[in-house]
Amino acid sequence: KDVLKLISQFPEKLEQAAMQYDPSIIARLAIDTARSFNRLYTTSGYRFLAEDETLKATRLAFADAVSVFIKNVLALLGVESPEEM
């Protein structure tokens, strides 16, 4: 829920950043989203490569969506993101 909540704040944060001429608002959102996803991935007990194929596909699609979101936010800031880490 935390990751989705952060992503849902994007339109508001984008408008706030534009009104205040402060791109750090968007950068903070990208950082917070990445941290939240990392917490989910490392400590939540979710197995992204679950034995159930439907669950596995859903979780991998979610991870891909978060990746695309972060890449798009970074591109908006003019930052090129690496393909792998």
C-alpha cells in the first residue's frame, strides 16, 4: 500500500513542484518510492518469484510498473537511469 500511495501522489507533487519552482519535490517522491519498494522487496516476506504463476506474474508486473514510474520521474528531472543495478 505504501508504494501505491506514494505513486498516487505524483500529480499533486508535480503541480506543487511546478508552482514552487522546486524539482526536489519530485526527486524526493522518486527516492521515497524507491525506498518503499525496497522495503517491500527485502523485508515484507513477499516472494516475487512465487510458485503460483498468477501471483508471480502479478508481483513482477508490479515491480516493472514501479520501475517505469521511477524511470519516468527521473527522466522528467533530466536524469538518465541505469538499465540495471
